[in-house]
Amino acid sequence: RFRYSPIGFYFGAFILFATMCLNIVTYIFHFNEIMMGRRIKHSLVNTWISIATLVFIFAIGIYQTEDHKMCQFFGISIHYLSLCVLLWICVSVSNMYKRVSRSDRIGMEDEMPRDEQRLKKSVLGLYFVGYGIGLLICGINSAVNVKEYASYTHCFMDSSSELGALFLPASILMFFLVIMFICIRFHLRNRAVCNTHLSEGTEAMEIDLLESNNAVNA
């Protein structure tokens, strides 16, 4: 039978859903005004869309156990959206790493037109990773064991063997995120050290020039 979750769960889900919708609307209406790479903006917006949809589906469907077919639909949707959230976060972090590791960095004014020229190819690739991989995993798992997505207590996979279809890809994606964050931290730290040495060299050069001018004037 259907049962309600604690009231605090619905209250927290509503706050999270509302904040995600606010972020999405803000970025959509000010898409061209936000000084950020186009691929990063696409990744962030779709991450928030996946989170908001996952929260909504989970809140209304996790205990819809009265109808078996409807319960299976909610179970598959929760599985798919959970993977999509992690995949879009990986896409965002990967784009961030590409920016900080680029050796021949150019100004933002020169970079934006180049992103616009590669818009079709880049954006389609992002959407294939963000939504396509999760769809492939859920499609294969649901084709093999679609009955496992509905149980008597909740609308999700119940057996430990079936939960591997979520935990195994999630573990791989989390490992990828940890590696990417370490690499980003490494590049940012090296850049800070290089900027410090460059600043010290510039100051030393300015002091030498000032001393030379003083000697000539004397």
C-alpha cells in the first residue's frame, strides 16, 4: 500500500526543487550575459535539471507500490536520474579540468566565438554522455530484470545483485571525480606558484630599472 514519507522529507525536497528551478531559470534567461564557457553552462543547467527531476520523482514515486507497472516506472526513473546527476557532474568537472590544464590559454573575448563555432559538435557530445550513458545502462538492466524495479515496500531495486547496476557505475564515476579534482588542484597550485615567481621577477626588474635611472640622474 502507498504510504507517505515524513513531513520533513517533503519540506526538504520542496526547498531543493525550488532552488534548482531558480538556478535553471536564472541561467536560461541570462545565458549570454554570464561570463562562462558555453559548455560549462550547459553542464551546470543539465545537472540542476537532473537533480530537480530526481527529487520530484523520488518524492512522489518511491512508495507508489499499489500499481506494479507504475512502481516499475518510478524505479527505473530513479535509477536513470541518479546516474544522470553523476554523469553531468563528471561532464562539468571534465570541462573545468580542460580549462585549467590548457597551456596556451587565450582571453575570454577570443575564446567565446570559437566555442560558438564548435557549439553543435561539443553540445551534442555533452548530451550523449550526460543522458545517453545512463539510458544505455538502465535500458540493459531493465530489459534483463525489469521486475526487480518494484517491490512490496518501495519502488526501486531491492536485491543486492541488482543494486550493483547503480553502485558499480556510481563508484566508477566517483573515482573519476576524485582524480579530476586532484588534477585540477595540482594545476591551480602550479599556476599560483608560477604567478608568484613571475610577480617576484617583475618586481626585481622594476627595482633594477629604478636604481639605474637614479644612477643616471646622479
